[in-house]
Amino acid sequence: MDEFTLDIQLKTLPESPGVYQFFDAEEKILYVGKAVNLKKRVSSYFTKTHQNGKTRVMVRKIRSLKHIVVPTESDALLLENNLIKKHQPRYNVLLRDDKTYPWLCIKNERFPRIFPTRKRINDGSEYFGPYTQMRTVRALLDLIKSVYPLRTCNYDLSEEK
């Protein structure tokens, strides 16, 4: 893609919340970011001088971009987090681990228990989320516990015991 195409992409960005992705000449993803206003945020990469050398190098490598419009800033935050974890872009150094946002876990056990967690484990348990705030997870957990008699302790209740 040439400079002209990138320029058109920048000019046609909406002034909406969303997530943007920068790609290099080989269409390899360089960076994922979120914005309250996509047009302002993405354009800022190309209109100002960056103090950070890593950012200057990244901007020189950008050949194309994609964007996804979402309804709210919270949605942008969650989508950005999921895309970073999925693609592991070179220039995103934060949000690569699974310890960023809270989830509700229903453990795959003989007597399932429900609890908040920031770490997802592939053990057959069900996870609901991610949520932007632990306060939301706790409120949901309180609501669920008031309606359903679910186990919340972590005692080993296997058949052998």
C-alpha cells in the first residue's frame, strides 16, 4: 500500500470510539490501540513528532490500518485487550498477559463453585467476561449467590475425600 492509500484511510476515519490496528508492508500487525475519537487519535501518530524512539520507528513502518467502531469507550478497552492477547503485536508491550481484566469462573468440578479470577485456565471451566471493573464482577457474584445456592468455598469435595 502506498502513502496515498494510507492518507485516504486517515481522512475517512470516523470521529467515534473504537479500536485501530497498524500493519506493516507484509500485512503483519504492528500495534493495536483504542480511541474515544478514532480520527483524532490515529491522525496524531502522523501529525506530531514523537519523543519515544520506538514510536517513531513504528510510525515509519506503518503501511495500512484497519479500524473497528464500537458503541462505547469501555467496549473499545475490552476489544483492544482481546486483540492484543490474540495477535501479540510487537509494539504493544502491555496487556499481553491474561491478568488484566476480571472474569467470573464456574469451576468444572463435581460441585461447581463460582468465583472471580483474572487468570483463565483451560480446564473445562466456564468463564464469563471480561469485565472492566472488579466491582461489576462482585455485584454479579452477589446477585448470583442470592438467586442460586452455589458453592463458593474451595474445599476439595472429590469422591475420594
